[in-house]
Amino acid sequence: MSEPEAGSAGGFGEPAADAVFRPVRSGNAFEETVERLLSAIKLGVVAQGERFPPERELASRLGISRITLREAIRALQESGYAESRRGRFGGTFVTYVPPPPSRAEAQRLLARMDGSLDDLFVFREALEVGAAVRLAAAGLTAGQEELLLARLAAVDRASTDDYRRCDTVFHLTLAELTGSPSLSSALADTRMRINDLLNAMPILSKNLEHASRQHRAVVEAIRRRDPDGARRAVVEHLDGTAALLRAFLG
């Protein structure tokens, strides 16, 4: 995997997009393509009002035919997640708006999930601690450090409406910078399940300030090549998120 470059036009782009726009592997290419595109929307890799990559590029990245891609996009359009626009600046644009916060909605989603909440939190911790420890042990290149700091800054300056998206991309970037596609895809799938629950919970300014300090502690431990410090910082951050979600769910 080549070193990700800092910055991109029109949104977060790489490396976060690699976590969802990876080759389709299953026997049912249509269903998996719909799932990948939906993941990109719900994870905020392609945010509301933003445009998906051009059809030719996206079909190539997913390893599918353009016919399959068009069918998947049509399914998203029919479900209200996206719309197509014609003209010079046309393309497929995201129209999805997350539902308003609701404890009842979070409890409904939890009841439909495969596995328990504890299982989800343990798996997430294993993935994210592993990513941070790996980065701290290996060290970052100048380009990777610049990218990680840019993702951190994006979370810090995000509005309440855009916070969850920026936070998600920050966490996906930690996994992507390890260079392991398997780790990145596993975290993307796990984060999507968690985001459905987090989106149902109100965002409080005090919690964001606390999360910001924890994010910075993770990044600084990685930058100074301190694996133990990175592990402690990630565990503290994820334990805090888990406690908030449990309290909200009652």
C-alpha cells in the first residue's frame, strides 16, 4: 500500500475511503455493492451533499461492472439515500439525513443487532488498540503524521452536525495508516454498527471537549512512539464512549 497523502479535493478522500471502497468479494455483487455504498454514506466518508467518485473510478475500485454499480446506485436512490444530477457538475450525490436523536430508536437498533453490546465494544477495542499500538511501534512518516494531524484538527473544529462524520474518519484513518486492509475493513464494519447507535444519542459540548483531549492524547502517544501510552489513551477514550452509550440506553 502506498503512503497516503495529506488532504484531498472535495472531502476527506484517502485514506478513509479505502476502508469502504474496497473490492467486492461475495457471490452477490449487487447486494455487497449496495452495502459498501451505504457504509460510505453512514460512516460519513461521503457526506450529505457530497458526490461519490466518478462511475468509472468507483466501479474499478470496487471491482465490479458499471452495470452492477448503476443498479446499486438506483437502489440507494429509491431508498432516499442519494440522487443523480446531470450536467457538467453532475454525478451521484448523498441526500441521506440521519434521524434525530432518540433513546427508543437506539434501543430498537440494539435489539436488531447481531451479538451483544459488550461483544461490539470488546471487538472495537481490540481493533483500535491494535492499530494505535502498531502505529506507535512502527512510527509515522512525515506524510502520515501530517494526515493524522489534519484529521485531528478536522474533529476539533467540526460543528455539532458534522462531528460524528469527522470523528469516524479520524478513527478509520488510524486503522488505514497501519497498511492493513483487513484491519481497516473490520473497523469500518464495526464503526458502522456503533454509529447507528451513536447517531441516536444527543451530542453534548462537554462530552466533545473531553473526547478532543483523549483524541489528542492518542495522537501524541503515536507521534512520540509510545505504544503503552497509545494503548492507555485508546482504552480510556473507548471506555468513555461505551459508558456514555450504556447510560443513554438505560
